[in-house]
Amino acid sequence: MKYHGYVSFQDDDKISIFTSDPTTGQLDWQEDVVVEGGPAPLAISPDKNVLYVGRRGRQEISCYRIDPGSGGLSLLGTVPL
């Protein structure tokens, strides 16, 4: 089993997805997801199915579905603040 981690890069308009092997501690980059508008604060829902992303440059919050197998992200929607 691998764990997934998410890091936002506000100035680059992206979120990087990493995987971590709990046995070895190996951390690997998986992919980048373009998120325009300066993604910054991130929060994962308690059930670990949704990633909430604050988009500072646009004054919005976006919700992404987290694929439980790959950790990939699919945009569910965006709302203004």
C-alpha cells in the first residue's frame, strides 16, 4: 500500500502529487495537476475522498475527487468566496 501526498505551488499554478512507500519511506513524484489562480491552502475531507483547494488569486475554493487507487485528482467544482 502506498500513501499519497499533495503539495501546492501557488506561483506555478499547480499541485504536485507524490507517493510514499510506508515500508521503505521512499517518496516519488507522481504527477502535476494544473490549478490556475494560485492554489495555496489544501485540506482533505475526513473520508479522504475529496481535496479542497483554496485559490488565492481568484478568491475561490475548488473541490477535487481523489482517486483511491492512484491518488489522482478530478475537479468536482469551484465556488466563489
